[in-house]
Amino acid sequence: MPNVQPSLPEDPSIAAYIDSLWLEKGLSAHSLSAYRADLLSFGGFLQTRRLSLLQAQRGDVLDYLSWRLQQGFKVRSTARALSCLRGFYRHALRQSQVALDPTLDVAMPQLGRPLPKTLSERDVEALLAAPDIDTALGLRDRAMLELLYASGLRVSELVGVRLDQLNLRQGVVRVTGKGNKERLVPLGEEALGWLQDYLEQARAELLGGRPDDIVFPSRRGQQMTRQTFWHRIKQHALQAGIQSSLSPHTLRHAFAT
């Protein structure tokens, strides 16, 4: 069996991803350490194949998961490792560091109970493209979905964003999450572009000329609720022909991993 202990310097992509988790999600030192350990383990496995993390293919991921189970690692820890790899490669894909996500369609090891179904990459793309961006509501919804996809914000955080929380020059939004903890969340170029288009072309129309610092007002120009946004998402999912079971949990799981 291969020795997966890293014998070469740590892959720089690991440190970059850990930094992004700290900045975007405000994870604890314990959680960040667990993510780093999982990535180092897979990185060590890849070193036996003379590959870096950014060179891994789907077959390498499958072989690694099989190796873990053969070595006696618990199914739950292997499932956690796969979840970590999915997040890493989703981030790498957004940063154009990889052309394809090697964890796409890789099955999660069974944990003895059914796991929530998530959206496929194709479903996510269809959902993002569903809103009619020629309308104010459609452009608003596209901007909100792009922000949700790029940032991992909770829906409650997204619908409550105010103008003074945005820094478009730096491309970040300041949010206050659980425990009243404040964090800066990068938006990414794609989401930032849609947000700027929405702010310039549609927001004033939704507000009806009324001054307000709500970033995403409802159809009536008022504070949007989570229920209203969720209703819009289900409408767009139906329009996109998405057959997967859709719930707030599966949507957040698909967007955050």
C-alpha cells in the first residue's frame, strides 16, 4: 500500500484554500485544521503518483476513497474527506485553477442512512440561467443566485444585505452571522458583475424611486423574506426542468460544496 505521508513541500493550493475558508466562512481553527489534514492526506496519496492536487483526475479520487476504506478508515471520516475535496475542487474551478472538477459525480460513501440528494453541476448551471434578465425581477434573481453560489451566504444573510455592507471596489460583502460574528465575504468576478448590472439597471425600478438601503427589495419595493426568495427559486427550478428534490438544505449543500 502506498505511503500517503507527504514527503514533499506542502502543495501551495492547500494554504490558499484554507485562507479562503477562513476569510469567506469564518471557520474555527479546529475546522480549518481538519480540512488541511484531509487535503494533506489526499496530496500525499497523489505524490505516490507524481501528481499535484490540481492534476488529479476522477479516477485518482475514486482510488483514494477505496484505499482509505481498505486501510480501515471509518466510512464517516471518508465521507468527510470527500466533502472536503469537493469544496476544494469547486473553489479551484471558480478560480480557473482546474478545467474539470474530479469529484463531480463521485458517490459519497454510504453512512447507513439516506443522504440528502443534491443538485448536479448541470442543474446548478440551469438554475443560474433560468431568470429572465430582461426584467427587473429576473436580473435581481440572477444576481442573488450568483451571489449565493459564489459566496456560500445563508439565504437569511443574502435577503438582508444593505448597501453599506457592500464594497464593490474590493469585491466583498460584510455580513454578520451566527454568534453575532462579522466577516468579509469575497463575491468573485462573475457574481460581482451580475450584482453591478442589477444595481445599475434594476434596483431603482423595484424600489419605485423610493430611497432605501435594501439591496434586494421585493416586487413591492419592501424587505424581501426568505420565504419569498425560496418561492422564486422553486419557480426558476421548475422553469429550468430540474427534477432533483429541491429544499433549502440541498440548495445550500449544492452551492456551498
